Amino acid sequence: MDTKTKPSRVIGPEDVRCGDYVTVTHTLYEYIQDPCSSTPGHEIPIARVTVMSDDAGKAKKIVEVCLPFVLVKDATGKLDSLDLRRHRIARLTKAYGRRAFCAKIAKKSRKKRKRR
């Protein structure tokens, strides 16, 4: 068993590859600041807020890439599309990603057996 700790790495859109295991670390939200105070000819002030994602640490597998969009699948088989202009992702190790997927699938199959 490998005892070395391998950290996840935040990656840019150019480093995304099909088959990689990733997690969404941060999500960017944009809000219009005080839309009523805007005057004609002036820029509308926009607030950008970056927050830690609720899905941080949950493994997703990249199925398809069409930058800036990435199609990912979670351990339950649900597909989701990520816009990399809005989401910051980190590459997980293959071992971590596989184990996360196998654990979820095993848990799901145990629930099915209990229902029978």
C-alpha cells in the first residue's frame, strides 16, 4: 500500500482530459450591485463572489470536453455540465477517484439487496 499522501491539484481548462477524476472546489457567482442606482451611460456595478462548493471533495469523472464546458458523471451515474468560467476544479488521484466511485456503487447495491 502506498503511504505517500498525494494532494489534489487545481487545474486550468487546458489541462482537462476525458477520464480524469475531478472535484469542484469553488464556484463563482456574479450579482448586480444596486441595479436601481445605475444611470444611463455608466457601467452597471457587478459583485463577484467566489465560494467553496458544496460538492468539494466529491469525485466526478470527466466524460467529455468541449471548452469551456465539461461533461462529468458522478458515482450514481448522474451527468452534469460544468462551465469552467464559473467553476474551479481540481484533479484527484486515480486511486481516490476509483475508490470514491466503488464505495458509492457498493453502498447503492447493498440498499437494493435490503429491499428484496
